Amino acid sequence: MAETEKKKVGIFGRIARWFREMKSELKKVQWPTAKQTANNTGIVILCVLVVGVFIWIFDAVAGGVIGALISLFRG
């Protein structure tokens, strides 16, 4: 009967078990190589620059249109 009862684990036991499980899961991760990391970083930087240029162009066009409308209706 004592074998079927679960033993209560204290807070430190639960923390230790969590770290063991985390270490086990991290061993299963397929980490990228340095080349893959550099390539992905370059792609992200390029995408950020392209989106930034599009936002800058849209802002310039929208500012020009709003400025033209304000000067047109100002009289």
C-alpha cells in the first residue's frame, strides 16, 4: 500500500526536477550553425531596411498630400 502512495516532493525537489527536464529538452534542440545565424541576421536586417524605406516613402507622400490639401483649403 505504501508503494502506491505518491511521495510528496518539496519545493527544492520540484525545482531540481524542472532543471533536469529543461536540460534534457535543451539537448534535443537543433541549434543553428554560425553561418546560418549570420545569414538569418542579414536577412532580418535587409527586411527591416526595406520596410523602413517603404514607410519613409509613404510618410513623405502622405505628408506632401496633406500639406497640399491644407494649403489648398487655407485660402
